[in-house]
Amino acid sequence: MPYTAPPTFSTGAILTAAQLNILSDDIEHINSLTDFINLPFSTYTYGIGGVQSMSEVYWVIRHRHRYLHYYLTVDTSTITANLHLDVNWGSGWNTVFSTASGLAAPSTITGYADLNSLGIPTGSFMQVRWDALCNGLSTNRYFAESSFTSI
């Protein structure tokens, strides 16, 4: 929701619920502008030179927020089996997203995974990877954490 100029308050005035809601909404709006972590890489392209296992590449991310956002494009390739997104923070790989079958170009996979169910302590380092066989070009556009389900 957009920022709204807060009402003017005077000493001794009783604040209404509507006035307090404006302040609450403004705090949430400002927090949403600063509460997003953009991780330090731009893109990675899989599958140059034939079939490649996507699980050979993973990112190390310091866990800060509840939701892991992802964006993958299947550019000129075929994902030959079900694609899944895995997270590991010391207890083995856990699948947080999966497709029911392979994918053909052009395809886009975007969304978010709720990491609360994994019990990852805030501040812990975790590994994140896509797992499937890729024949052609697919590009991981980003992984990013946020406290919100939309970015």
C-alpha cells in the first residue's frame, strides 16, 4: 500500500484507530522498501555445450527472511525431468519447489518458497540449487529473500 502523510497530532488528543492505522501502514510501507535482500550475483546460464546437471551449481546465501524468491528461464533448452529447487543448511537437501514434469523452451519459473518449515536459524548460511537435467540454455535470473510474498 502507498505511503500516506500522517495526521497532525496535538498534546493530550486521543488517537483514533484510523489515525493509528495510517501510522501502521506507513511503517509497513517503509519497511517493505528496505526489507528486501538482493543477493550478490546477477545470472547464471546452465547447459552450454550439451546436457548438464543443474545440481552441480549452487549458491551460498545467508538466511535473513522468511521467503526465498526465485526466477528461472528456460531459454532454448529442455528440462528433461521434473525440476526442483533445493535448500540445504546442514540437514541435507530439502525440496521447496518442484514441477510435475520436464519443461520446454520458452518457459519461466517464478515464485517463492516459505522457508519457515525448514527451521533454518536466522543468520545461518544455506545452499540453494536447481536440480534437473538441462539440454540447451536455461538461466537462473535471481534468488532473493524477503519478509513478504511479493517483491
